[in-house]
Amino acid sequence: MNRFHFAFKVKDIASTYRFYHEILNCHIGRQTENWIDFDFFGHQLSAHVSDNIPELDYCGKVDNIKVPIPHFGCILNEQEFETVKRNLQKNDITFIVTPQVRYKGKKGEQQTMFVLDFSNNPIEFKSFKNETEIF
């Protein structure tokens, strides 16, 4: 598997550390006072402090649900999805799209949920019923 790297804007290191490390259990990589890297389920996230975080745009429509674009996320197995969901719930993280099954009984059936990190970055977590149907 090739890993992706994604650099994105956050409001501060402390709340970013709390969300990604303490709530999502992502391991910490390198960091300075202005950025921090996380192992995001095997991929590298680089969070950079900015005072210019763009407004959300709910222009995406998937299975009749408006979703924010852009967003990033991760495809997890069913057990990982449930663990992330529980961690979000026990930390009182509000879902912008509640955990649900999309395309039930159809090709590409998947569990999905969206949350915002503490800098207002939208994140989607998915788990496909059949991983051969990801694409």
C-alpha cells in the first residue's frame, strides 16, 4: 500500500493534539510550535497552524445528504470504524453526518460518518461492506 501525505490548516497545536492523538488515537510524528504530524491510520497528516481557515461549503450531495467539500478521511475496517465511532461519542464530538449505512443492499454499501475537528476541518470515516467495491 502506498501512503498518502496531507497537509492542512488548524487553529492551534493544543486542540489539534487533543483531537487527533487523544480522541482518534493517532500516533504523533515530528512537531514544532507551528506544525505537528500524525500517523492517521497509516497515512501522514501534517497539521499547520493558520489564522486563515476557510469557511465550510456543503456543496457535495451524496445519497441525498449534503456533505462539506473539501473533506478528507479514511476507509477503515468494520472494527476500526466502530472503535472510532465510540471514541467520538464518548468525547461528545458532534456528528455533522451521523453514523449510518449508505447504499444499503447496493454496490458500494458502506458505513459512513462525518465530524469536524476542533479547527472545523471536515473528516469522513467509511467502512465498506465489501472492500472490492471501494472504487
